[in-house]
Amino acid sequence: MDERLPEERMKLIALFPFFARNRNELSLKKGEIVRYRRSIDANWLEGVNNRGEIGIFPKTYVQEIRDSGNKLTTDFDIDSSTPDRPKTPKIFTSMPRFDF
């Protein structure tokens, strides 16, 4: 888990709209800024939007925003087409086990 404070975490910008199909996914609007929380697998990231909603989204739908002094920069091609949606990963959360 990222130990930095939320305001220090990497910022991502949505390059394409993403429509959540599952409860653990986070819908994105093109141009929306989300903060990185963790990498789920090779294709998916978890992030939090400005409304505090947490979910996963395809890595290919976002780009890191770098802070160059007072200017935020990205390296994306505005005219690129929406990438294919990768298969949604199964995310398991550990549940405490009790031995009674």
C-alpha cells in the first residue's frame, strides 16, 4: 500500500471515458483526475476520484500527470482511439478467520 498522504499520491488523468460494469470498478469521464492507490495486475489500477469513490479501471485508459514546476504535463495522443477493455480481474479481500 502507498504510505504517502492522499494529496501526495500520483495523479492520473482519464484519456477515455470508462463505464463501470461491476461494483468494484470506477467509472471515469474523459479528462477526470483520479489519485492512484495501487496496481491490481498488469492491466488494472485502483484509484480514488474527487468524490472519494474508490474503484478499479484499466491502466490503458489513464495517463500519469507529472508536475513540472507549476505546470502539469502528460504525454498522451489526443486523437488516439479508445483501447479494448481488458478482462476484469477477480479481487479477493482477506477476511479474518476465527477459531472458536
